[in-house]
Amino acid sequence: MKIKLRKVDRLFSQIQRFRFDYTCQKCGRKYNPESSLYNLGVSHYYGRSRENTRFDDDNVTLLCNFPCHRKWEGEERGDYTEYMINRLGQKGFV
């Protein structure tokens, strides 16, 4: 299912890149703000198709588009869950 990006999605992504200082939260690589659009992706722990968490700061992190984003949303999903619990605490994660 392809998700249509709206103007507000692009603005939210820009805010998150600034919020996380253009730095991948998995590997720590810092990107230049001018090139971050292509290299860094806002990762939604709970898919962005869920409107109730689509723009929730606690549901997103910033990851390199490849390989970090792909790994955490795939084969390393458990590591992603652990990161979110550590970041938010068990109560905040639920």
C-alpha cells in the first residue's frame, strides 16, 4: 500500500530532521542539512497510515535511509523496539 505524502508530511519530516540534528539515531552518522532529504528518513515505529500516531513525536525517529531504516523496519525490528523503550520508557512506549 503506497501512502500519499501531503504537504504536512514534508513539513513534519523537516521538523524531525532539525529535532534530531540531522543525525541517524541508529548509527550516529550526522548529515549535512542540504543533503539530508535524500539520506535521512523519518521512521514511524507505528506506520504512518495510522493517523492517530502519524505526527506523534514519540512515534518517530531519524534513520539513514539505507541501511539503518531498512534494517530496523525489517530483520532488526527487535532492536528498534528496544531503542524505543529505552528512549520513551516502558510507560511511554505502550
